[in-house]
Amino acid sequence: MTIIHGNMSINLDKRLTEGVYCYKKDENGCDITIHKGDVVLDLGAWIGDFSAYACKKGATVYAFEPSEETRLLLEKTVQYNKKAHGKIIIVPFGVGNENKKLFFSNNENNTGASRFTVDKNSDTVQVEIVRLDDWVSKENIKVDFIKADIEGFERNMLQGAVNILKTQQPVLSLCTYHLPDDPEVMKDIILSANPNYKIIQRGMKMFAYVPSK
């Protein structure tokens, strides 16, 4: 069983093929980092590597993970980080552009690659999907940072978070390697929602922020 705490997650993220989730370039005013007191949405939390990192930095992290099996490990990570400066709150949902249920396929060989599917078979379960605009409004929270690694559903998430992008302008750290046109499609959605965003594509990640927010 793998349990993640803040110090481990820093080293783990550095080894990720797609690159790290935080990026800072002072001369451009680009600050894609976690600050104490931030509210962070960790979309596709998996076992909680990024959640643990953000928690150690003093953030309140909402860790979205639709897989029941994976949440058992995520809960261990939450317990292990109880004494950190921040806190992790598990949210048992996926995110998309509609509030509905979808089939979810668990990848037994790589739980981090589990994904939504239109096919129902013996390996799939139904999970609940929420629009972030609706969920954030219901929970009455202000979002500072969104990290997303959700196996090609990043664009759907953005479509369901247009109001958040317009009004709350959170920093974004998004994976863009699941679908060939991810960088172009996701950039268009973000800028259509809020043209004030500055977008940086670095390798397999897209970082976005609003200068002097």
C-alpha cells in the first residue's frame, strides 16, 4: 500500500513524465504555485500525491477522485497528512460539462489511467459527474488553483467551469497530452471564457493565469 505525504510528493512529481504541476517565472509575473491559505481543486487526485504537496504548503485541498478503490488509498494519504499545515477533503465525484452519471473504467495495471467510457462491461462502474460551476456555487467556495489530470476530460471540465474562469480566475495547471488537440481546444475554451488569461504550454502541461489578478 502506498501512502503519500508532502515531502514524498515533491520528489514524486519531479519524476512524472508529463512534468511538474507548478511553474514560476518572475519576469513574466507567472506564479503557478501553491500559497498558504489557497483553496485548491485537485481533479483526478489519484492516491493524493499533489493533494499532499498542496496540503503541506498550507492549502485547503478538495481532492476529486471518482474511483472507490483509489479513494481507499487516498484516504490513507489524508490520514497521514492530518498534521500538515493545510487539509485534504475527499470529493467522490468526477468533473465534466454536465451533472450526470457516467461509466468509469478502472485500469487495474495503472489506476492513474482509469477513465470515463461510454461502454458498459464487467470492468466498469457508474460514477457521478459534476459541473464545477454548480459544485463551487453549492459549496460557496472561492477557488485559487485548479490542477487537472483527468484522462482527456480536461476540456469537459473547463466547459463546466466557465463561470469560475470568468469570476474567480483561478490559476490553472492542466495536462494536455491525452488527446492530440488538447492544447488548442483547451486554450480556446479558457480564452473564450476569460480573455485576460495568459497561457503557457510547456511540454505536456498547460499553465494559465491572470496577471495582477
